[in-house]
Amino acid sequence: MAIPVVLFGCGTVGRALAREALSLGDEIRFLAVLDSSGGVVDPSGIPAGRLREILSFKEKGEGLGATGLTWEEALEAVCALLREGRGVVVDATASEGTVGFLLEALEQGWGVVLANKRPLVGPWEDYRRLTASGRLRYEATVGAGLPVIAVLRSLLATGDAVYRIRGILSGTLGFLLHRVEEGIPFSQAVREAMARGYTEPHPAEDLSGKDVARKALILARTLGLPLELREVAVEPLCPPDPGEMPIEEFLKTLRLMDAGMRRRVELAGKKGKVLRYLAEVSPEGTRVGLMQVEWESPLARARGPENVVVLETRRFREWPLVISGPGGPRAPPPGFSPISSN
Amino acid sequence: MAIPVVLFGCGTVGRALAREALSLGDEIRFLAVLDSSGGVVDPSGIPAGRLREILSFKEKGEGLGATGLTWEEALEAVCALLREGRGVVVDATASEGTVGFLLEALEQGWGVVLANKRPLVGPWEDYRRLTASGRLRYEATVGAGLPVIAVLRSLLATGDAVYRIRGILSGTLGFLLHRVEEGIPFSQAVREAMARGYTEPHPAEDLSGKDVARKALILARTLGLPLELREVAVEPLCPPDPGEMPIEEFLKTLRLMDAGMRRRVELAGKKGKVLRYLAEVSPEGTRVGLMQVEWESPLARARGPENVVVLETRRFREWPLVISGPGGPRAPPPGFSPISSN
């Protein structure tokens, strides 16, 4: 009964999945684990002990090519697996280059699960082909694992119509704005977020708004809108094209934004509103940036690294449907025993 | 491709379903519509015109026995349908007497969809048998149609473990408490809720907390807890056993509660908390009643007739998973065009 899985990517997300699978016992059987250097393939399932070895190997910063097959060998072995059986391919990479392989897997009858947003934000035609089979799942790409895509798809499948989606989809940017509201200069809040591990290694990755734009595009496309990424209007929270600017220099340029950010937060406050970095999909288009929201809005409630998604639909309009929760994975809490478990 | 449906109950919920189905075109085909007086049965599908006739007939307060078959005839015809084909039975009654029929339908391979809570809150063994087939859906019984059961089941199915569920599951009681917070005497708030159509015809039905207790039990049972309704601790918001007390007399007795309710709201306020009528499923048991919640809690945010469900699980603990939305169906808004529809 174990689900055969081929895992691409063995970074934070891939390893978390492998650990979750190990904790579930034998519900998931990994046939292959690959990173960009190579991989380990075992058509009868990588034994739990070997999988744990792989995880600690990766945690030391090693590439899988050093303990298993080279990239070419691993890919060839995986292609053989695709032809011979059925299972699920998980893309936990951050690569743009997996689309072709994922389409091949779907064609062979495999399921595909994405944590990787990139395959979904390329040309619309790729998106269409990926989703056409009905065997693609991508809940993890938007809303940090909150059930956003599932709820959206269920509403659409049962005849509801969506008027607008607004969301706080970056826990990092939510944290930053919350700190600025508390009186901390913006550039200092960025340093704080870095210290807490809330940002990508280079914070420009978060501040550019590009990752939120990808999520907004995925929401829009889920509604059936044939948009391209360039059509999503993005307001970055950093100077344009930080490019390869060294981090320290980048952080210094952010100081130029401190006064402006403070002013915008205060201006919103004077109108009884709060400033939030939102993704919005509406009849006016899809956009990402700083927006003022009413104090009473569910979007105003987010403090720190929360994600909040507000769906306004034919069924949920006067009081929209709101889904909220953490902006990223959290460690299991100590000292609590579950009242249910499966 | 139309889904064949047998509809039991043609009150507010049943009629709303029929209207929704009519608006979807031919996705749903009603083979039978029954109320407690009789019904209309057409194995080839009740034509849209006839269905509209039935709805306006019901809206005049008439029983279906007067326009169609008697109850016995209708039931016999429906039992023949069960044997001959496949489809979905919808229980939109408020009856305790449908369990036997629903089990029969499941046994014959039909799906069953419940808006009616009663079949799920009888003996645990009934619940177990109803859910055993995997062909029972009951999203509409808890959380006013918010995706609570679906999300809960998906978390459990993917290996999460639940620590605690807390929810505001009565829009009516939420509205009352909100009005008391605003300074309105409790008994007067009840009259106001009645005037707005937020309560059942006799408000004791809402104030007794019994309906919330049923919802709490359904949540607990969904977690696999083999509880009975009598094991759910319930704090009513009215004198015990209002029984057949006439409404005006009942409303007068509520005045005796005004001072106490005011005091409890104020006491909570002094501690920086707010008073909410909650359903709670936790390792300490399942209970329903007035509880103090922190001002920052998602449960404190509910204003008026909202439903809010907070799931604390292994995956969602420090920041719980929150689902919120309206406490009941709302009319479609004017002047908005959807950006998607199916």
C-alpha cells in the first residue's frame, strides 16, 4: 500500500518531506532521491536507514552525487522507473528546468506534486499541459501549505464564482511591516528578519516581491486566467535590480527607504487603515505590492509571519471566506499529546 | 453526466440546493423531492419547469403530498430508484428518522450528502456505519458550509495529529454576544436577532446550545473519538427546559440573565479578554459554552454572525490553522462580475 515516490530536490523542503515520511512508517516508499549533483535510486524502495543516512549527508552540505549515482546515471534510472511502474514525482527543487521531466511523468501516468513554483509560472501553455491531466497537485506552492488551492478548486468545481482574491502570502514581508508598525526602521527590520532566518540567504529575493508575484500568478491561473508572469504588476520593497549587489551594500541602500516606509505606514494609520504587502487577483488585474486595508479586515489581523487568504466569491461575499495560519513550517510543540492521529 | 439526486427535505436548505442546481444548468438531475407530507418522483429527472413549480408551491407553505405522491407512495418509488440506479441522496431534513434509509442508500452504492446533523449525533454505532462506506459527505453540518470537515479530513489523511479544535459555530450566538459587548441587554439582543431572522422560530432552540453541541460532537467524531451526545458538556444561554414555554414568556425570563451576562462580558474585558460562545474539542473533553478568549485570538475577531474554526495540530500549532466566514448563506452581491466561473 506504500506510495512510491521519486523526490527531486533534497533541500529544506525535500528533507522535511522525507522526515515526515519516515515518521509515518511505511506509507511512503522513496524509489529515488535526487539533487543537482546526482542521486540515490532503488526500485524496491530506499530502506529507512539509508534514507536517514542521505538526510544527514545532505545536512552536512554534501551533494548526493558523492554518495550515489551521478546526475546522468540517476536521471536514466528514474526514467526507467517512470516506464516500469506508477507513483508520484515530487518536485521540491527551485529549478526552472523540471517542466519537461514533469510532463513526461504525467504522460506515463504518474502523479506530480510540486513544492516548486517555477514550473507553474512559465508560459501559460506549460501550465495548461501540466494541469490538464488532473494528476498534478501544488498546494504547497501558495500559502505555506494552508489549504488554499484545495478550497479554491473545490469552490470552482461546485459552481461558485470568484470575484476577488487578496492574500498575505509572504510571512517575511508580513513580519517586516509589523516591525515597522512597531516603530523599527525598515532596514533594521530586514536585518532582524535575516537574523531570525525568515529571509532567503540574500534578502533581495524576498524584498523584490517576485516570489509573491509567482504565488499571485498561480492563484490567477487556478481561476483559469491565462496570464503570464510579466502581466503581474509588482511593487518591490527594494531598489530595482539589486542584482549581484553584496548583502551589506544592499542593506545600506535599504536605509534610503526607512523614512518613506515609516511615512506610508503612518499615512495609512491616519486613515484608520494598515499597510500590508498583498497579492490581489481581481477584475482589475493581478498585482502585488503595498496596499492599505481597513483595520477590521482579516488582512489587517496578520501579525508577524502569518499567511492570510481572503476569498470573495458569489457564496462568500459580505463575509468572505478566510484561511489563515503560519507563514512557514514550525517545529512540533513540546508537551502536547494529540487527541487524534492517523 | 448529470448527477442523479434524491432530495429529502424541501425547507430553506433543500430549496436553496434546488435553486443552486437550476442555476448550474443540467449538472444535477433531481429524480425525487420529498417532504414529510409526500413527494414528487420522476425516474427520468424532474424537468426544470416542474421543479420551479414545486419550489414556489413549497414557498406558499404547502406540503408536497398535495401536488405529488403521498409519503408512502413517494418512499416506495424512491426505494425502487435506489435498487435500479446510482446517485446521491441528500438529507436536508431536520429529522432523526432518516438513518435507516440513509444506511440502505449507502448499502445500495449511493452517495449520501447531509445538511441534517441528526443522523450523525445518534448512537456512535450509527455514525460508524454511516461513515464506513466513505461515500458520506457532511460538510454542511458544521461551520455553515465553510470547508471545515474537508480540511480536517485532509489533515488526518495526510498524517497530521490534532491537539485541539475551538470554534464559533453559531452565527446567532456570536451576534448576541457582540451586541452585549456593545452595551445592549442580552434579552433585547435576542429580540433583535429574532427580528433579523437570525434565530430559529423559537429562540430557545439556539440559546440552549444544543445545536452547537451537535456540531461539536460531529467534529469530535470526525477525529475518531467515540463520544455520545450526552458526553458533550453544554452551557445553555437560557433557563433549563424552556420546553413548550410560549415565546413571549420565554423572552421575559431572559431578562433575569441580563445583569449576569453584562457582568461576565465586563469581567472578561477587565482581563483583556473577550467572551465567546465556543465549541471545544480537546484532550480534556468536548464542551460547548461561554469561554474567555485572548483579545488577539482569531476567535476574538468574530463580529456578528461569523463562524470561525481554529485547528491546533502538530503542523499548525504556534500559529493555528484558521478558517472563517459567514455564519449562514448570504444573497449574491449586486454589481460584481466574477473573474472566474465554472
